[in-house]
Amino acid sequence: MLNIIRAVVSLIVSAEMLITGIIGGAKFTRIEMPEVETGTYGSYVDPFIGTGGIPWTCGMLSPAATVPFGAVRLGADTSFIGGAYIVKTNTSGYYYEHAHIKGFSHSRLSGTGAEDYNHFRVIPHSDDNKPAIMPYSHKNETASVGYYAVYLPTVSCLAEMTAGVHTGVHRYTFYGDGDAKLYIDLNSGAGKTTTRGGYAKYDEESGFIIGGSELHGAFSDRYDGLPAYFAAAANKPIKECKITDGAVDINFGDLGGESVELKVGISYVSEENAMLNLKAETDGLDFDTVRKNAADEWEKNLSVIKIEGSDEIKTNFYTALYHTMIMPTNFTDVNGEYLGFDKKAHIAEGYTYRTDMSIWDTCRTTHPLYTLIAQDIQTDCLRSLVDMADKGGDSGLPRWPMGAGYAGSMIGDNASIVVAESYVKGITDFDAEKAYEYMKYTSENPVNKAGRGYVEEYNKYGYIPQDIEGVNKSVSRTIEYAWEDGAIATLATALGKTDEAKIYADKSMYYKNLFDPETKYFRARNSDGSFVWNFSPYITTFYDAVMIKKFADCYCEGSARQWRWNALHDIEGMIELFGDDEYFVSELDDFMRDASISRAAIDPGGGFWVGNQHDIHTPYLFANAGRPDLTQKWVRWTLKNRFSTDINGLDGNDDGGTLSAWYVFSAMGFYPLAGTDKYWIGSPNVDKAEINLSNGNALKITANNQSEKNVYVSSVTLNGEKLDGVYVTHEQLMAGGELVFEMSSTSAK
């Protein structure tokens, strides 16, 4: 039955991809696309990586034009045939396998599994009625840092996009006869997102168009909608501006082949702020200047890490680094105002308020990357998280803040991991005491939209019983809550709260209560202490739970095998549960070997899957059991086999840069143990790297004799001192200097 289910899903996906490929315009004639300068490091970024592949396991990324951590991500929204789809394809709004474009919207999430945003879609046309969809060819499409362009043959138009922090700048060149028109869909949204109340006003004297709408997407609908506002202006006189219910149709007349530029400012506070953003970021600037500014900003951010290696590795590395800097979103207008979780305007004093944090994912890799190279961004995130809890009502720190509210996605309260780790790494310019109180509150109270669910049961039994009414994901929740209680203990210790640290350190051991000594797996238990009878470590929640829910619904997004390695706060204690290091290594090696044959497979299976977060760290666990050689082997295998320069170049959803940050860290030879100040020592695939650290120091990394065969580390030194342990600390790295790996083809156990 499982194979039948998987086969049916595979056929559906394959059919849709085949149909879109056939319709995709193989007959299109290639035209000469514009070439733009990107800078040394920006030239290695390919925004199309991760935009295609199998829908369920694709990167969910978009080639939209944006600047680092900007609020605007302006690019194409693609469509399957008439706008519907059989299976959810790419939640960012763009899917490489699609053959049609609906238009160009200004906002989107990056790499996530949720459809939201896609505000204010602009559609070029020249007829009385705007086209529902426009076929296009990848032959006539290009993208680079801060730039996207595509030729639309049915409307004889070259569409180009660039962006500022809060502004999108369009340039349309119409080559056909007739009037040049731009239609703005005020009620656009991603996928099945609904947008309500779209309105606009046109001031004929000034030429400005202003308006707004309220978004109700997969996440924003959970907190009763996200208001958004825009202000737009063109560089050509408007012949006619028709405003209808939810749309604006602008007619520029016959431009005789000249292009028209449309500048659009976005705000989530007010029309006035949208206008302020527009003027502050684009007044006196044409399209090419804004595009160059965007490319320069990317060059400054990407050059914080300079690597040497093959062109393929540079493309993977700098594209990954680029993807780690798309979210979190700058939600602060140029006057300092932002829309808080209470749906009121506030001033961000001394920092930039940021949102759109996929924290269940990003706490593991992306936020640790910021602690090294972008502590200003990390500090903004910490201060924003506390502010969200302040204004979010009786809820606590959010685990997935999107826009102006709690998305409530995933499980646990992973903001605790981010806060504790940041503090012990010396990032303290936020209200740590208040954050700590929110962390404790979430641990003791059922505030599921922010953090935990079934807290009373967890605290009563020392685990979440599977037989309690309404309970799901009991095993995964218990393991996550224990990890997060460990983070509370870590912060309590750092704040000098010794007694409370002991309480939460004890609670962090609750994960052991679900370990079955007979099967050596974490298994669901009933309230009477008995293990639930139905158990198979190979059944996953991806497809199998469709028919065998009772076997899989105690785990979150995975199998028992994928949740077997997750006590990140107590790795040595977790290994002891297996009996001895040798057995642990044997089981972990079997798990790694059982990874799917291909990258981004339609069914990732129940073995190692770096594309999902709960087992993303597992290659590094071998080192804790005395086998760093296997860590080195499997890290390099993952770098080579699970990342590529193809459109399906990631092994799963990027989730706000999470997979991309995994690549950045691992390529340089170390990887963060989330919630701590430690980094595992791995196996770099770059020849050299130089990191401009946030404190002004520089860390140089050299991998002598590194090659595809020389994946093993025979020795590693930091500033001449040999590192013999499993880890290097944040303090050691931030001091700067030189980290030197001596690489070999021979394993040194």
C-alpha cells in the first residue's frame, strides 16, 4: 500500500512537470537578454538554484530581485496552465518547472513550506484586458544579485526588476504596436492566499498612485490578516489611470519602443510611510542606479567571507551565502516605524525591527551564522523577538514570527535556543532578563501559537503521553521541549540563577523517558507508562501516515530513525542510552547509508535527509562517539551529493536559509552545535577562506591538500595550537587568526 501511495504521488508530480515542460515554449526564439555587472562575489551567485525540482522537496526559492534582508522581493509569480495546480509546487511564488507567468509581485517568503505574501502584482499588457497568464521561456530569462528579467512574447515586452529595502523598481520595454499598459492587482497573493479590500487612489497632478489591501495567507490568516500599503510613481506621463475594484490599470500610450519605469514603495504601517519609503530610497534615481546600488550592497555582504576553490564550489558557496541573507525581513520603515504584534505602529529605537523568522529551522544554522558574521542582524532579531512577546499578548517568544503576528508553525519554542546561544556567545545588547522570563513562561504554560502545546502533560508525566485526547507528535515534542529546557538552563546559568538552572537542567533529561532500551529508539508512551504497540522506525510522516497514521503521528516531519539522534543538549548522555560507542556508530552509519539515492527525491525515505531539520546535524555526531573520520567522510559526501548548481540544487526546503547555512559552515570546516558556544570540527571542501568576523577580527582558514579524495583531517591547528577535541569554541574563532587543516586520503580514527 505504501508503494502504491508513493507511486500515485510520483505520477501526479511527474505529469504536472511534463505538461508544464511541453507548454513551456520550446519554440520560443532566443532574444539577447541584458547583461549587468554584479561584482566579484556576486558573479558566483545563481538565483535559480533551488527554484525547481520535485515540489515537495525543492528549495522553495525564487530568483526575485532583493537586497540583503530587505522587505521587497520583486519577481515573477509563475503558474501551472490556468493558474491552478495539482500539488503545491513552490511556495515562494516562482517554480522553475512552470511555463507561465501571472505577473510580478513585491513580496514572498524564502524557502519555506508556507504560501504567503506576493503583494501588489504588476502585469504588463497592451490590450483592453490584461492577460491571465503569459507563457515564457527560460532561454529569455536571467537573474543575478538584485536583478531579474524576462521577455514575454505574447505581450512583446521585456520586463526587468530591481529593488531597494522597501521599494521595487520595474522597467518595461514594449516592442509591439499599441499602448503600453501596466495592470496592478491589488488583491494578489501566493498560491491559494486570499487578499481583501484592495483599493487605490490616483493623484493626477503629482502622478502618484497609493493604496493598500489586507493579506490572508497560510500564516497571516492565523492572526486575522496583514495590512499592506503601497505608493507608486512612473517616469512617463500617464495617459489614463483606471481604478476598479481591487485593481489599477495604467495606460502610458504608445511609447514608441521606449521603456517605462515604475517605482513602488511598500509599508505595513500606512500609505504615508509607503510614500516616505519610496521617496527616501528612489528619489532622483533611475532603474540602473537602483540596480547598481543593490548589486553593490550584495557585494559588500557577500565579501564578508572570501573563499578559494573551484568555480563549482564558489557558485554553491556564494549562492548559499546569498540565500542566508534574504530573510529575516526588515519590517522597519525609513522613519523607524513598524507594525507590531498588537497591530499598532511603534518606533524601533536604536535597532531595526525584523520579522519572518523560520526559527524551528534557522535556530540550527542560520542564526549561528549571524553570530559570526552579522551580529548586528542577530541583535536586531533578539530585540525583535522580545518585542513580539511584549506585544503579542499572553503568548511568549514566537517560534515562527511572520509579518505582524504568530504563525504558530512547527513545534516547540526554539527562540529559546537562539536567545541562550546568542547570550553565551557574548551578544548581550538586548533584554536578556525579560527574554529569560518569557522562556520560563513558555516552558510552564500552554501557549501553543508561540511555543509549546500539551505543557501540563509534559510537566506532569515527564513526557507527553500519546493516549491523551488530541495529542500528536508526542515523541518529537518531548525531545524538542527537553532540548529547549536545556537552553533555559544554559541561560539561567549565564545569568547567575543557579537554583533555576538546576530545575531546567533536570527537566532537560525528560527526553530519556521515551527511550525504549529494547529497540533503542525514542518511542511513544501512554499515560500509564506503557510503550504504544504500533511502532516501525521506517515509517515516515511524509506519505506513509496517509494510510498508517497510528504508526507515524507521534513524530513530526519524519520517522523514528530521523528523530533518534536529537538530544543536542546531552549528546554524551544520548550515546550512553545506546549502550556503547560502537553500537551507536554502527546504527548511525546504517542511517547515513540509508539516505535516498538521489538529491531532492520525491520520497526522501526514513534515512538521513539533510533537507529536513531534525537530522540535519547527524553527520557530526560520529565525532562524539570517537569516530571523527566518519564525520569527515559523511560531511564531504553530503557537500558533494546533496548540494549542486542545478535548479534542484538543495535537498529540501531552504527554510529561510537553513540548508544554505549548513553548506556555508560545512564548506569552511566547522559546524555549530545549536544552543551552545561550540562548533564541531568537520572537513572543509574549500582550499582557503577568510572570514571578516563581526568584532572586526579576521579568521583565515587553510585546508592543505584538500581534494575530492583527501576528505580526512590528519590534524587541525588554530594559531599554531593543535586542536584535539571534538569542538572549537566561539570565543576561539572570534579571536581570529588562522585555522589550518591538514587533509589526507587516509582515515585517522
